[in-house]
Amino acid sequence: MSDMQVIKEAVISGNAAKVKENTEKAVAGGVDVGTILNEGLIAGMNVIGGAPVTQKFADEIGADAYAPDAATAVDLAEDLLA
């Protein structure tokens, strides 16, 4: 299973620790952030119906930010990457 598939499956199952661990591993390994977002995190959210992430879940996985919708997420990602 690819790293992005592991992240996706962890999101689907709600395993915050595994999401955090594998996302950090991917970043440390030089995986493009857009790839992590699109093929891992967002792909997992899409499987379970949109935006299952809450502020609480974002806090649990140590996310740098939380966005309630896609448009806000794009704005936050751009700010974080600037």
C-alpha cells in the first residue's frame, strides 16, 4: 500500500494518530504537500462524504490549521505555504 493510501485509509477510519504519523513521514520524505493533501487527506475525506474533519480532529492530529470548507482550506494552505 502506498503512503498516500495509508493516509487515506487512516482518515477514513478516523485514526488521528496514524494520519499524523504518516503525514509527517511523507513530509519528511519530501513528498509534495499538494500530493499529500489531494491523494491522501482529501481523498480520504471524499470517500466518507465530504468534510468529516472537525476542529477537534484537527487538534488531535496536530494540524497547523482547520477549515470548515474547501475554499477556506485553499486560503489557509496558501498562507501556510507562503
